[in-house]
Amino acid sequence: MPAAGTRKKRIRYLLIVMMALVTLAGISACRGFFGQAPIAVLVVKPTTDHEAPVTITFDISGSTDPDGTIASYDLNFGDGSAHATGTDVATATAITHTYMVAGTYTATLKVTDNDGRVGMTTQPVHIGSVMVTFTRNPTGNYDIYRMRADGTDQMAVVSSTTSDAFFPDLVRGTRDKIAYASNAGGQWNIWKIAVTGGAGTQLTVQTASQQIEPSWSHDGTLIAYASNAAQTPSATTWTIRVMNANNGIEDQAKRIDQTPSWAIAPAYSPVNNDIVFVSDAGNPGGSALWMWNGTTATKLYPATADGKRYGDAGGAAIVTALGLNLPGGAGISKPAWSPDGTKIAFSTNVNGNVDIYVMNPDGTGVQSLQDYVRNLTGDTTLTGITTTKDEFCPYWFEDNSGLAFVREDSPGQYDLYKVSFATGGVTPLTTTGNNLTPAAATR
């Protein structure tokens, strides 16, 4: 048998080992208590687009853990939508979320490390109201104005007492610039300006002709417009041209020439480079809607000539007042795309009055705006959308909540209205002056 001293040594050794194990276990168990919490870093990347709906990009890749690793993250966008979650913050440099309603939201990022400790940070996100860009003549001349979608807070973007500004179109995606036509200097040319106002930039410099009805391409790099600069200006030489949106240089290979017919009122698709436009080709004495895919022009509507006007009907008296050399009977209305590019709204005098209709991009499914809204709401009794008054210049709200349009309330008096796609209700947006050509602010 081992001596008593030897046994005591063994017991002492075992006690030391057991105490060491207990100490290590305690240290391990308390590591989360004594360790450092992870650091959450949330960066809201700047955007020039502040009008709902707005897609915001978040970068959380700067989040770190001083004494371990981040095991998971949870990003709450603050608007009641589903959170963005994951395990790899290092690659989460571009988490995107679209805010559909104006307001100030608090985005909250929580990161959890491998010890279960949590780090958190917040950032405010400011989303502005849906806006309408349009033309009005408060002092005799026509200027470019902006207002909220409920008709409030009207403010001038382009204002002059000596020249007119007309046909505004908002750049897609960023919605930070407006293209428009102006007769400053005595000739109609295409200009652009920031939505906040300031100095405008003249893009075309034609002097013996007229350049009007600009339309931004879906990516904001090109502007299509109508021009009668091909020959001595007349109502029979209108073509559609496409220029670089930065420097105004025309790409002649993209010109749409329907000679001997005319072509006006271009509208770029919000999803590709297709252009719907208006021409009298295929409908002598009237006009038809056509589609240009970059190489070929295809007639969309009507299938057979009937001498009626499609796409540019409405506001013919304004054409005369502005001194535009448009084809006889042509108005100021342009086709307008839905935000997703699946529908086209346009005006036509097919039933005697000028009314707004909606169709598919291939020319099928044509129906009045009133019937279109009836189908959306399921209420077949809705009235007051298509009336005996002239209605034209459609504009699709970018959040797809409804459509704005011009109604001639009385001879020579034009106001903006909107129809809700949810309820079918029609609301006036303006009550004084002539208010025309709401901008096609599609993304």
C-alpha cells in the first residue's frame, strides 16, 4: 500500500487539477459576461431620389466584433415590413428596401456575436411625398411647377415673364432632373433643370425650327423629343430624335422618321428603350399610336384607319396660343406608361369628346379609363371618370396609386385631376389658371 504521504500528495494533485478545471469552466462560462459587445455600423447610402416610392440602399459591412465574430444580423427598416436578416455582415454592402409611403423612418440594425452579445444602432430615413410636375400660367406665361400629389405646396421650378416653358418630363429612377421645352430666345428648344430649380441647361440649339415634348429614357442617359428641323419648318416634317441627355448631341441612327407622314409625342418605356409615339402614318386625316423598338416602327392602334386622333388629342387651342407648328388638329397630349411598363394610357377623340383610354403595349385590351378603374376596383357602377368634357394628358403616379390627367372644365379653362385606383374617386388638384401636361415620372 502507498505510504500515507504519497496518498496525500495524490489527493492534493487531484484537488489542484479539479480546481483548475473549475476555474477554466468558470472563465469559459463567464466569457460572454466579461467579453465586449459587437459594434453595429449602419450606413444609409445617399440618393437624389426623395419621392415615394424610394429604394434605399443600406451598408452594414462595417460592423465588427472586437473579441470574436458576428454570428447574425437583423435590419429593421422601420416601416412595418419584413426585416433583412443574415449571418455574413462582411458582404452585406447593398441591402435595398423600397419605402412606399412618405415619412421619416428609423432603420435599426442589431448584430449578435458568437457569445450571444448584441450591438445596435439606428439611422433616420427621410422619404418625401409623391410629387406632380406640371405646367401652369399664373402670370400669362407658362411655367414649370411642382406640387404634392394632393395639390398642395405648389412651387415654381422654371419661371419667366418673357418666355414659356412647357412639356415637363421627370428623369426616371433618380427623379432629380426635369427636361422641358422652352421658347426662351424666340425658338422652342429642349432644356433640363434640377427639380430644386436654379439655372437651366439648354440641350438643343436649333434656331429655325421647334423642338418639343422631351422624354427621358428609362436609365436617364437619353432624351427623345419631337422636332420639325428636318426641312423648312412645317406641319409635315415632324420627326422624333434622340440625343445624349448630358451634352445634347443627337444620335441620328436612332431618329424615327415616318416621312411623308409626321411623328410626334414620344414616350420612352420605363423598363427598356421602346418608344411609343404618335403618327398619321396608317391613319390619314387622323393619327395612330406606334411603337419603336430601336430599329422598327410598328403600328399599335387603331387597327384600321378611321380619321380619329390617338395619343395627341386634347388641348389644340393651347397649340395655337404657344405658336407651335404641329399638324392640323394635333393637341398637346402624350401617351403615358404605367410604372411597370405593362400599360399605356393615351387620349383620343374616338367618341367625339377627348377621353383617356388604357391599352397593353402591344395595342390590345383597349378600354376607357373609367372601365379600367372599374375592373381594378370591381365596382361596375363607378362614374365621373370619363365624362362629356375633354380629358387628356394622362400621367401615371409612380406608386401606381392612380392617374392624373387634364380636364377642360370650361372652354379655355384646364385643371388637373387624379383618379384613385383603389376607390375610383376623382379629386381636383388645381382650381386656378390653366394647368397642363403633368410629367410622366415613371421609374
